[in-house]
Amino acid sequence: MTVSKRLLILVMVANAALLLVAALGLWQMGRVYEAANYGNINTVPSILALDKATLALGHLRVRIYRHVLNVEDAAKEALAVKIKAAKDELNQALKEYEGLLSDDEDKRLLEADKKALAEYLVDADSVVAVSTQNLHDEALKQLTAGAVKAEAVNEALAAHMKYNVDLGAKSSAQAASTKQIAVWLALGISAAAFLIVTGLGVQIHTSLVTRLAEANGLAERVAGGDLTAG
């Protein structure tokens, strides 16, 4: 192989290695960003939505309890408005979450949230209806009995929130793993390119030194009067 061809191969290998490392770096950077940014675009908004639902549930329970304890019609009417507002806020939070679903398990947990809430609201509406009739003892009895279903909603929301925390941790671990793989691939490609370029460089150097030595020898023989050299 001629020196010019070896030099061409040397340049091509060096350029190919640079392009491959750059392309790999950009691709892996995109993957790392996507995995790391998952927490910002999904995990945090999901947890905030579920936290909003949990807070609204707390407000709802407190307002229903106050409705039962109050004996004045005006106060009950005002609390009824606030109870509806808490229910709307709770349903709205779960509605917002629908746009943040990540997978089938996430969807299943959301359905569990809605089911638990629907069962609780049946009891809650019954308590408010009885309380509105000023049947204090009966309302208090139903309120106490319905606490189990209210806690079931809390537990469903807490389990759903934990799942999102786990998803966020998984995404972070994936980002770290992708970064590590990218580093090793870049090092591997760079090492392979270094060995190839070095090998070609040594061959070219050896070839050039040999050619120069032959040229010097020829020049010396010609200078010595040997015109038959070469």
C-alpha cells in the first residue's frame, strides 16, 4: 500500500472516529436529558396533582364534620357551598392527572383513586343530606362509619403518590446508567481510533524512513560516481 493511501486512510479513520464520538455524544445526551427531565415534566406535576387531591379531601372531610356539628341553617348553607367547592377541587385534581399518565399501572392507580373517591362521596352526600335535616345523631353516626371509606381514599392517593416517586427514582437511575454507558462507548471508540491511527502512523513513519534511507543511499552512490545505481 502506498504512503498516500495510508495517509488517506489515517485521515478517514480519524475523521470517522471524531464524527462517531460526536454523534454518539449528542444521542446519549438527548437520552440522559429525557430521562433526567422526566421528573420535571411528569413526576413533580403528578405528585403535586395528587397532593392537591389529598389536600382537597382533607378540606372536604373537615367541612362535612363542621356541617354536622353546626345547628344553624345559615351556617350549614355556607358550609354546603364550601363542601361542593372541595368536591369540585378534588375531582378537578384527578381530572388534571389524566394528562400525566405514564403507563398502564399509573392508569390503574388513577382508576383506583376514582373508585375509592366515588364510594366515599356516596356516604359523604348522605351525611350532608341527613345533617341538613338537623338529624344530628344520625349524621354523626354515618360520619363515623364513613371514616373507613375516607381513609381508603387517602390510602389510594398515598399509594399512587409513592408509585410516582418510584418512577422518578427509576428515571434518575436510567439517566445515570445512560451517562455511564455513553462514557464507556466514547472511551472505547476513542481507544480503538487511537490504536488504528497510531498503527497507521507508525507504518507511515517506518515507510517514510525506509524510503528516505534508500534515497540517501542512492544519492551517496551517485555522488561516489556509481551512475548505475537505481
